[in-house]
Amino acid sequence: MSLTTVIRNIRTKQKIKFNPPDRPTAVWTGKDLLDGKPVTALTIIFQTSGCRWNNCTMCGYVYDSARLPPSHEDLMKQFEHAMARCKDEEFILKIFTSGSFLDDSEIGPSTRIEMLSRLRENDRVKKVIAETRPEYVTDEKLSEVREALGKRFEVAIGLETSNDMIRKDCINKGFSFSDFTGASEVARRNNVTVKAYLMQKPPFLSEGIAMNDMINSINDAAPFARTISMNLCNVQKGTLVDEMFERGDYRPPWLWSAVEALKVGKELAPGTVIMSDPVGAGSMRGPHNCGKCDDDVAEAIRIFSVTQDTAVFKNLDCDCKELWKKVVELEDFTFGAPLVK
């Protein structure tokens, strides 16, 4: 049985929850870097028909998709609702669809152009970042975007890892590293920057192998991406990772592993912005250490993301750090099965 078949069988057991079609799945504000300085970032997750691939082992965002494809009017109301949430004088806009903003089956060309044209007229918006799979990064699409937007645009691609075997056999992503580098070259040709999302500890990997894969991936992706976002895997309902977690076969990454990957990754790629938002940190279903030091370590990771200064990690310590080192040393002998919860 293929990994895709297993994931699709899991999907059939889940229900897509109802959300009003004229409201986005989620909207929030946070911080990002613009020209090296922290600035407000408004994040929108549009409620669309969802990702066309929809076969990744750790992704539960499909259950936030619309039951029926939203109309142009619905999507524009989602856009207006989200934009009204930010009152800052200037901000970055981050667009997600839990799929691909450049996929016409999720966001139609006329809808996309109207959104971008409105953003062009909004002087508060200094930069737009949009999530997409690499197959939708074409000269035609980027030319369309640049003409409509008229300001800085960045494509955010969920590369996850530079290792094709891990991406295929652990994540089931459906594209190769060469697809990512090809999309990056198309972006560069069109004066569009690239953000690469990497995944810390997909299933089937030991703590040490996952940490080293993240370090290698940062080094490999840096020549093609101006920004790298390190996502720490958390356990989302209705996924293969969720089923493994419930059986005791998966543990989210240690926060110490994230700190080590950020420190070494920044040393290897000093000119690349490397960021991480440890979602769910401190919970059993999110990245965690022992429980006592989780808040401090997670906050240090957030501070590093807006300062790029690894000195914030210098004084972090806890009794559990020695246990983490032993896990990294010994977990390969259990073929990736977690040694501790």
C-alpha cells in the first residue's frame, strides 16, 4: 500500500468543518522582518477549495477548506474582512490558502488580480508574501502578479527538506528539490524573492537525523531563498502523524534541536534570514522539552527570528538538555521510535 493511499484512507474518516464562505479560515498579526527591521505582519488564511495535492503526512489544513468552492464575491469579502483587522501604518501581508495562491483552481485569475490591484493602491502594504507550490511559479503567473501588484512580492514554497528521499518517503510532498530550485530561478528572472519553508522532524526520522537534515537543508536552500522559515512539526488532527502519535510512534521535535539547527544554520548561511515560530511549543502535540524550560526556549527562538542574533541562545540551560543529548545519540538504534515523550 502506498503512502498516498494510507493518507487518503485517513482523510475519508475526517469531516470538513463548516465556516461561513465569506470569512477567511484565520487572520492574525505578528512580526516579520522588512529590510532587517521588525515590522507588523498580517497573515490571512483564505478559505478556498484547498490544496490540489493534499497528500502530505503531517498536514491537517485540508479540514479547514471550504465545503464548496467559494465564489469571487466570497473571496473578496474574505479579503476585505482580513484587511480591516490591521490598523498599523505599514505592514507585510502574508497570504496562505493551505494550498497555492497561484493555483487558478483555488484563486481564480480575476480574483487574484483584483486583490493584488487593491494592495497596490494601499500604501500601508509594503510587501506581499504568498504561499504556493513550485509548479505554479511560472513566468506568466509572476508577470501577471508584478503588473497587478506593483510592489515587492515573495513566493513562499513548502520545500520541507532538501533531501528528495525524505520529502518523498516521510512527507509525500509530490515534488523534488530540482522543482524548487527551478521555481527559484523563475522567480529571480522576474525580480521576485523566495521564502523556503523547512520542516523540523517529519515522521520516520530519529531526533538526530531530523536535526542534521534541517541543518543540511538550510545550507542547501540558502542560495535559492532570501528567507528560510523553519517549521517545527506539530501533531495535527486527521493526519498520519496524528495516528503515529496516538500509538506512541512519534514525538514532536525537542526545542533544543531547533536551537541547535538555528545556531548552526545561521553560521552556515549568515546572509540568509532564518526564522521560526514554534507553534504549540510546550504541549505534548507540539515541539517541547521537559516542560520546565519550554517557555524560555520558545521565546528565545521567537526573539532570534526578529533579531537574527544567536546570542539569545547563549544562557539557555536546563537539566533536560543532557537527556536531549542522549536522545540524539541513541535514538538511531530504535529506528526513529521515540525514547521519551
